[in-house]
Amino acid sequence: MQLKNSILMGLLIGVLLPAAAWVLFARLYPDTVILNKPAIPYLVAIGLNLFMVKLCFQHNADQTGKGVMLATFASMLALVLILKVRIS
């Protein structure tokens, strides 16, 4: 199975890259809240995925870019649902 330009590869990139950034941020700054906003790591993860989408589409890896977008939207939807349940 070729993974070079596939939605599966995009999903892997879209999940693993922000997860690695999240772990690195949590390791380097364990109790940090930046500007009273604990959501800064989420925004960094979104930014990383947007950068990867841009690179994928520039290099004609359309399916991979679609997979990264799918992972980004799915994780943000899950985050909104989790926070909504926590607030209620």
C-alpha cells in the first residue's frame, strides 16, 4: 500500500505532529498559562496542521492534505464537544 499521497498518511500527520507539539509543550512548560488562556497549545496544533496542509497542496499531495484537514476538523470538533460537556 502506497502511503505517499493518501488520506491515511494525512490523518497520521494531522494527529501525530500536533500530539508531539502538545507533549513537548507540556514537558517544557508544565504549569504555564499564557495570558490566562490555557488554549494556546491547541492554537499551536492548529497552526502546525495548517502549515502541513499548505505544504501538502504546494507539493501536489492533495489526498494527504485532505487527511490533515480531516484530522484537524475532527479533533477540534471533539475538543468543542468535550469542553461543552465539561461546562454543562
